[in-house]
Amino acid sequence: MICPSCGFEYNYEEDGFKVCASCQFKWKEDQEENNGDLKIYRDAYGNILNDGDSVIVIKDLKLKGSSETIKQGTKVNNIRLVDSDHDIDCRVPRFGNISLKSEFVKKI
């Protein structure tokens, strides 16, 4: 069994989940058979993103319907990954809840 997130071969079982010894990614055993269904989210530099990670915006992003801009270098904590055209749901300071694309962020 290899980790669906990083491909590391050593893992252990904890609370009904398999846990990768390298990246600490958790998955259910039945997901091993359906690795094609498991989507892996990556930042602009190819780092694997997980729920709860902190990221930095790497480009000024204009918000639709507003004259405001999320500046490069803005830190966003506790992201949530979703399966839609914008991969990340998060709360950006001064802007509130926003969806971002993973190609415009860097994992911290």
C-alpha cells in the first residue's frame, strides 16, 4: 500500500484510517482501490495541499464585483479544499470568505 498523496510506501493504521509515515496524510482503506477518484491538490510550486494548511498568495488578485485587490504575500490560514473550479475555500483577512485557485498560492 502506498500513500495516495506522496507515494511513500510505509504507513500505519490509526482510528480506522491509514496514515502515511512521511506526510501524515490520512485515508480510508477503501480509497486504496479507488485511487483514480482521489484528487490531489497542488500549489503553484507542486507542493501537495491538505485541509487546514496555511498558504501565501503569490500574485495580486482582483476580486470580481469589487475594486479591492488581494495583495501578493497575503497569508491565509486554515484552508479547505473543495472539488470545483476554485480549489480552495478560505477566509482572507479584510475580505472574508473567498474561493481561490490553487495555482495562485504557495504552501507555507
